[in-house]
Amino acid sequence: MSSGTMRSLKKRVTARDHNTCYMCGREADDDEVLDLEHKRPISQGGSPDDMENLGLICQPCHDIKSKAEAAAANRLRRRRP
């Protein structure tokens, strides 16, 4: 997906969500930039450009979500023969 498409999607999601983190519900401060995040990872069947699969996420929530996803992926790898 091009960077122009991502910028456009982020603009639309920011307007829809009022610059609020979808995980904790906190509105971003004036100088804070929230990341555009796939709620369901593409690797797990999430759509890359579906507005329902996109949300804004603050850095603390992003860190928590990323660590949880990495731990889940590691557990799956260990189970495979």
C-alpha cells in the first residue's frame, strides 16, 4: 500500500475517531501523534484497507498490543512440529 494511501486512510480514521486511541479511549494531546493500526493483523486475516479494521492507537497501547501479538506468535511457533 502506498504512503499516500496510508496518509489518506489515517486522515479519514482520525476524523472518524476524533483523534482517540481505540484501545484505551484517550484523546491525543495537541502535540501527540497517534499511529494508524490494524486492529486485526493482516497476517491473521485482517483487511489492510478496511476502515473497520483500522484505528488510531497511542504509543503505550501500541507497545502492549505489539508485545502480546509477538508472544502469541511465539507460542504458535513452539507448538508446530
